[in-house]
Amino acid sequence: MRILILNWKDLSHPAAGGAEVLTEQVARALVARGHSLTLFAAAVDGKPEREVVAGVEIIRRGGRLGVYRAARSFWRTEGHGAYDIVVDEINTRPFLTPRWIHDTPIVALIHQLAREIWFDETPLPVAVLGRYVLEPWWLRSYRNVPALTVSASSAGSLARHHGWRNVTVIPEGSDPHPVPQLEKEGEPTVVFLGRLVAMKQPEDAIEAFRVLAGRYPAAQLWMIGDGPRFAALRAESRVDVAEREPILLACAEDARCCADRVHPGPGLAIALAARELCRAEPEASCLVFRGVVEDDRSAEPRATVGRHCRASLRTAR
């Protein structure tokens, strides 16, 4: 089968995250099964317009906003008749393929609705326009398109808020990773795991830690991730109510972490951490819900996120 995936980012893009990891891992698996895969994405500085990576043909054209028009142009001049199915990956703004592809099956792939994220990532009045006008208008086109999403909560939101009628949940998986053998930290340690962007609200984790540090002065906070908010967070969190310095850490360059603040439920990184670390520290547990980390000794034992990540970290000075 000849498959075309439209996504505004590929893994080489500086803003690539968990969605791109999922997309390209699935694409490579499909290639291994004998299918032909093309990924159309935005241009990236220093990367060729066309290249083949792990058997997947990657075509890069257009910028952050121009990629959508470039995709339509590509379909008109090269794509029409060349593919058996098109996967339209929606990351806030969709490619709106149901409006301009009429003779090839389309499948939508969406990880979560933007909704509240508009107010985290865009200023007023753009946030209001996006939340209440643009997103509902865009997603209305996909009501009768078969769709894939990664959690039951996202599937429910798509049906409830936008009338999507055919949504299938595909659980996210991962390749196995070695579990480092490290001693547990001697002091209370809180971990934030996620890309350092506004919509993940890392500032909330720091504020919550300040409350904790007021009661437990020896506590430490690990901010695990990287992103455009990294430098600002370092500058803003030098002093807290306990007159301690929260420790900001970044993932090693070869690691990718992504955990969502609200949508779509447990993020890929949290799911991977729970699966990979259940053997590392069976006597401890870590409950993660909407950015809040709490001890839950009554729950089934699971490992703490921090134990897994420490071996892959470099201190950000």
C-alpha cells in the first residue's frame, strides 16, 4: 500500500515531540511490512527537501504556516493518483484534506484537542478566536472521516465537542529501554517530565514545589525536558519561599520526552516510565495526574519517574 502522511513536523524539526516519535516509528514499522511511506512536513533549516530516512521518504516544504498550502500544491502536482491512503495528522491546525482530497481515502490522526491550550500558547484575542471559532470550524470537516487518537478521553472529547462519528483509540507503545541501576535519592525528590513549553505549565510545577519546600526544606525538584521556556524558567526560579534553588535539568540530546498537561490523559512519557520502571523500585509508587505528583503508597507499586531519567540527564548551568 502507498501511504502519504501529512504532519507539519518531522523528527528533524526543532519543535518535534512525542507525536512525531509515534508517527515515524509507526511509519518505519509499516515500511518493514512492505508498505511505501511518504511523510510530507515543513521545511527544516539544514535539511534537504527530499530524503529517505529508515525507508520513509520525507518531503519538506513550506514553513510553520506555509506547510498547509505546500501540501495542497504537492497533492495537485505530484500526489494525486500516487497514493492509496492519506493520513492527515492534526496538531491544532489540520490540513483540511476532506475539503480538497476527494478520490483517495483519508484517515485523521489527532492526539488531543487544543481547546484550553489556545490560551496558553497564543495571546488574546487570538486565543478566543482559536478556541471558539477556528478549532470548531476546522474539525467540523472531519465528522465523517475515520480517525485515530491515542486515548479514550480524546476520543470522547472529539465525539462530544465536535460530533466525530468514527474514532478508534490506538494505545501508544515503545521500544524497550534498559533500566539504570541507581540508588534512590536520599531527600524528597519531585520530578516534572515534559517539554518546557507554555501549554505544559512547568511554572505550576515550580510553584507547587515551593509550597512543598516550605514544609520539607531538603526537598529537590528535577525539571526534566527542554524547550523554549528553558532559559526563562532558569532565570525565574532562582529563589523560592524556602530560599532554595530548584534544580533545572534537561534531557540528554539523544532523548525525547513528552508528557501532556491536560490532554490526552497519561502522556507517552508517563506511560513509558511506568512500563519501563516497574522493575526498578517496586517498593515505591508515583501517581501522576494533570501535572500533580503525589505519593500513593496504597496503590499498586510502580516506580518513580526520576529513577529512570537520572542517568540520561545533564545539569543546565
